[in-house]
Amino acid sequence: MAGNLTLLASVANLIVAEGAGREGVRIGFMEHLRLGLPLTLLTLGLLYALL
């Protein structure tokens, strides 16, 4: 779950960003955080509600 927050939080995130870069798509830290932060907060909220 925490791997969704930032680009550097998970090796899988870095692998995908690197692969996207080879295809000409740039995924920077802030671009990833713009989606990763709300997704992480939503997931934490849902898990908190389930517990």
C-alpha cells in the first residue's frame, strides 16, 4: 500500500517509470505523487473503515 505513495517507495514503480521512459513517456516524482497521494489516502480510509 505504501508503495503507491511515491515513485521511490517501490522498486516496481521505478521499473514501470523506466520502461515508460524508454517509450518516450516521462513520469516524474510529482506526476506520480499527484495520483499516488490521493490513491494512498483513499486506500487507507477504506481499510480503516473495514477494520
